[in-house]
Amino acid sequence: MSWEPLDVQKPDTDEVIGDEPFDILCGAMDEVVQCYERDLKRKPTTNELGTTFARVLAPRFSKTVAEGETADLVTISFKTKSIPRRQKYRAGDFLKATAANGQPVYGRVFEVGNHGPMVGVYDSLGQQTPSFESLRKLQLIVKVTPIHHELIEKRAWTVIGHLPIDEVDRQQPCGPLAISGRNEQLNAANCFYELPHEKRYELEKWLNR
């Protein structure tokens, strides 16, 4: 299991997060949602989810967190903002994002499976309106790795077109099966091009040099 600083801007902090706790909580969250969908035919509201989590954590607070011996849990709150309708995606979709220097860079959804959307990034910095056939012939600079679905749904990467996945696409190199809410693919692309980026744990494993 890998650990990384909670605040990547302060890598020397004692507070860290890990991929295994992330996966465990993701699984529990999915089961909670399934209960609502099974019995109420809908997903939980933000207040329902937050209240459930608070009522589970509050009586366990002293034995769950480091601060529990000297503090009580009072409340848990969520802050939301309005977003456009979520973007849909599928395997074979081409994606566009903006690199740290303001130029476009292109990627692709190679698979949508158990780990969510699997995205690789082409060596495409600065290309303007390239054809999809020309893009698929480029080398990947970021290996095919899982990305959090909300990053695509909220248009951190914009879907710009589609070609069916072929046998050559299926042979593209794959990277770590690690996933977080951060835009790891774009950060790795910025690193490849020596643009400003966050120096995250084992970043080199994402790159196809």
C-alpha cells in the first residue's frame, strides 16, 4: 500500500492518506448508495449521507482519530456548488485538457471497467484540432491508468470525439492501478513536458518514457 502527504504542498507533514483506506471507504460508500437505490429508488441526498457518516463516527470518535482523546465530534458539513450537466463518456472517446502552459494536450478513454475509466495521454502538446486518426498513432506519454470518473464528468477532460477501440489500442502500456480525486494524468503530462506540476509519490511510474 502507498501513502502520500495529505497536503502535497507540505510533503513533510505527518498527515498522510493511502490508497487502501481510500478503496475501503469507496466500497462502503457504494454499499450505502445501493441501500438507498434498492429501498427508495434514488441516491441519498447530501444531508442524508453526511448525517449517516456523522452518526457512525461520533460514538467511535475517541477510538477512531488521533484527536479523539481531547475532542468530541460536533458536526460534519459538506459544501457544494452547481455544475453543468455531467459529461458522458465511453471507451474510445478522445479527450482534451489544458496543460500548465495553456496549450492543449490530448488523451483517450481506452477502457471503462472495474477500476473506472482508463485514460492515457498522447504526445500531443500544442496540437490544434488534430484528427482522431492522427492522434491514435501518437505515442502515449502517460500510460493507461484509472482516472476518477468525476474528473471526466465535470470536464477536467473534455470529450471531443470517438473512434472504436482496436487491437493496437488494446496493446498500449498500462500504469499503476491507483486512483484518487486528483487529475493524475494531466499532472504526469505536465511533468513529462517539464511544465509546472506537483511532485507526487511514484509519479515516474505513470510516465511512458
